[in-house]
Amino acid sequence: MGRSRAAVNRTLVALVAGVVAFGLGAFATAQRLVVNSYGGEYQDLIMEAIIEPFQEAFGVEVVYDAVGSAAEDYARIRATRGNPGFDVVVMTAPEALQGCREGLLVEMTEDEVPNLAALNSAVRESAGPCGAVHELQYMSLLYNTNHVDPAPTSWHDLWDPRWEGHVLIPDITSIMAVYLLQMSSLINGGDLQNLDPGFAALAELAPRTVAIESSSAVMAQYVERDEAWILPYWSGRAQFYKDEGWPVDFLIPEEGTIPLIATLSVPIGAENRELALQFVNFWLEKEQQEAWALAYNVGSARSDLELPEDFTATQITSAEQLDQLILPDQLEIASRRTEWAERWQREIRR
């Protein structure tokens, strides 16, 4: 016997409901964004300042993948040919440039990421089309205010004989050491490519240091133990330790400085490319740039931010500050870094 019309209608309703549910489920899955970045304190800050507001604004789920350094994350992208299992990655300019050259990262346009237009053009160009600059720190000159008085003004102050045994410099495994090498060349008659004067200057300084360390965290321990009185150090962490009450201050020396350019990139095989680009654009919004700058004590490639005066006095936020940054060729650094590291071991690390 055939089914009643009511029964048939109930079956059709159930089928339609199932199709709709399946469609919504697929849509929900598509709205799951995986963001790869750093762990520890950084993770807490990014969740509060960026990820939670993004989830609320877009009604999506963000899975945070706190695995690896920038170099390790790019190695993962390369090993998987652009399909590493995350949609957005926080790296630095060298990885973004290398990924672009190797065709493993998405080239972002202003049509897809409108806030790219608000970034300083020189800084934006230095990171290439695959790296959206969301943060700027810089190599500052950090000093102990109890011992170094008056305050230093020049990179040359690292060589002041008064600080012998209390100078700390980074090892060549850190990009900070590469930037110090380049600045040491600039202030001694060389340039960003001819590093002979920098090698000579640092070879002279090395025996007078308290240590040569590759980790920023380890370098901070020397400062905390009152063993290191003057050293190059990233501005964001320098501000953090100053705010913690350490007897330290920091500045940009009169010869200028080189920034650490942090970038957002989208792997070419990202599962949720459109949402990933929306996330990048969201982080570059004026409001989010202000929130992140204050949360992590960093500068921005946007010059239209409204931030407290005491903050802008120490971080890169104005058009004038951005225009004065020294911007090395990051691809050249990548291609010559092994050569420089080998020479560093022979001449400086002896």
C-alpha cells in the first residue's frame, strides 16, 4: 500500500533538512581558520588582541597552531610544497621573500587586502608581495642606567673601554647579529654589502665582551644578573623589561637602525584562502594595529595610528621614523648568510 501524502511530505522535509544541515556543516568547516605563530606569552597576547576580536567579528573558529620558529615554519611550508596544514603564518621578511621567490606563498593585492595600501611603501616593498607587514621592532641600544651614565648616543659606544667586560653581543645564528654586523660596517666606512669594516670592528670588540649569545632570552639573563650593561636588543622586549622595573633604558642611536619586520603570509595551498586574506586585512586595520602595538610593545608600518605619546617616543609609529629606517636587501642576507656565518666563526667567535 502506498504512503500517505503527509508521510511523503514528512520524508521530503527530512531530506531537505538533511541537505541543508550538510550544507551548513560544510560551510562551518570552511570557516575554520588555522593560524600558525609563536607560543608562550605571545600566544596569550595574540588571542586577546587579534584572534578573539576576529572570531567575534566574522563568526568563525580560529585554531591556533603554536609550533616552531619562523625558519622552522617556512621549512614546513617548503617540505609540504605550500600545503602545511595552516592558512596563515606569522614569519619575518626573509621567509616571506623566499616563499614568494619559490612560489609557495600567495601574492597579496590591495583588492584582496585593502589595508596594504595604508602601509609605508618602502617597508612594504622590503617584505615583498607575499608578506603583509603587521609589526615592526628595531635593533635598539639597551643599557643599564645604574652603570652607563650619561646615556649612550651612538653604536660606537659599544666600543667604549669603560664597558669592557660588560658588553654583550648576539651570535651569528641570530638575525640581530647580521644587523649588528651591517650597522658596524656602516659606522666604520663600509655599507650593507661590504661588511669588511664590520667584521674588523666586531673582531676587535669580541674579546672585550662578557659573552656572545644567540638567544634573546639568554641575553636578558645577563642583563638581569647585572653582568651586561650595554648591548643591542630588540625594542619590544627592551620596553617589556623596562616596564618590569629593570634599571634599563633603550634608544635608536644617532646613526639609525635596522628593523625586524614581522609578516603575515598565506601558503599557496591554504584550505581557506579567502578567509585567510580577510584575517590578514583585519590585523592591518588601524584599530587592530593600535591594539597589537600596545599589547606587544611594537611599532607599525602604518603612520596613522593614535597611540600614547610615551609609547610613540620609543616605538616606530610615525612617517618620519619609518622613512629613516635602514632597510637591507633581505634576499641578499638569505643568500650570503652562510658565507658570513663561516667568516664570523673564523674572525669573531674564535
